[in-house]
Amino acid sequence: MPDYAYPLLLGLLGLVLGSFIATIAMRWPQGRSALHGRSACDSCDKALRAHELVPLLSYVLQRGRCRACGGAIHPGHPGTELAGLVVGVAAGLVAPGPEGVAGAIFGWLLLALAALDLAAFWLPNLLTATLALTGIVDGFLFPPNWLDRIAGGVIGYCLLELARFTYRLIRKRQGLGGGDARMFAGIGIWLGASMLAPILLAASLIGLAFAAAARISGREMSMTSRLPLGTLLAIAAFPAWLYGVAI
């Protein structure tokens, strides 16, 4: 397959998966299956027809509103679809071939975790385990420094578990969820221990920028306000993969 086909095909696949991920992020935390039942309007619950489910295009043509009731379509739908597209195209451009496909899978798993954490502060064990297992498979397909990967998984998990334990000991309440540590371990298996510090620093800076933007816009954040660490880690981790492959 020619190199130019990879970003094109992965981008199209990313659009479809982005639509599915958006549905998962809205249904799964509510205990609803994303695999059963027809897609429906968030406002009036009218079942959507095929031409109303085309990723991004339907949103643009409908001007972000349901044709039946005029209710606004949740911006998470086009936002996640666009993110899935960007992940696929970026992976295909920096690594046209099997490695780019693997990187896109990494990015889409991160996108699913980011969307769920943003929507419900939830990082399901099924997805964090899948992230770790695909990282192991990636290691067999593209031989890495296994010591760095193993260390990445162990250090990533222990680092955030230690932070969680220390915060709970000092503040007498939960500060981090167990899913954050498991997700960081999966990222460590994919990218290696050497990338953990830059990713954690970038995630922290993104979180600070978000808090600053909220303050500037007039939305005060208290000391007990929560930020989805998994979402921040995902935003930092995929560019780190791109950088690692590109250099």
C-alpha cells in the first residue's frame, strides 16, 4: 500500500471510531450498552437515521442541531470524531506502515480513556488493561528496549499509586483514582520509562493551563475541584509517541 494511503485510511477509520467512542463515553458510565440499541437524539430520544450519523458531516449539515426537535447536539460527538480523525492522520503521516497502525490504536485507546475520564471521572479496568496488553503486543511486533518498557509499566503504576496513597494519608480523602495509575502503567509499557517524566510534566502543565483559563473566564476552581488526570495524560502521551517515532 502506498505511503499516502495510510493517513487517509487511518483518518477515515478514526472518524468512525471517534463516533463510537463518543457514544461509549455517554452511555457506558450510565450502565447502557453502546453496542445495542439505535443511536438517538440526546434531547428528544428520536432514533437517528443513517444520513444523520455520518461523522462530522451530519453535524455540519444539521448546524449542530437535531432535525426533529432542534435541540443542540452534544459537542462531545463532533469533538471526539475530529480527535479520532487527527489521531489516525497523524499516525499515518509519521509512520506510514504497520507501526503507524499500531500508533493509531494507541491513540484511539487514549482517546477512549480521555473521553470517559472527562465525562465521568472513570477509567475502566477493561480499557486500561487493553492499553497495557496492546503495548506488550507492540513490543513484540516492533522490538524495543524491553527493559525500558517493563520499567515504564512498573514505575508508571508505582509512581501514581504512591501519590494516591500519600494524598489520602495526608488529606484524609481520595485525590487520585486507581485507574490513573493503571493507565499510566499502560502508557509506560508503550513508551518506556524514559518518557514518563516528560508526559507527567506536560499533563500537569496542561492542567494548570486549563485551571488558569477557567479562572480567566470567571469559573472559579476551589481546592477540591477535580481535573481528569487520565484526560491530561492522554493529551500528553500521544504527541510523545509521535515525537518518539519521528526522531
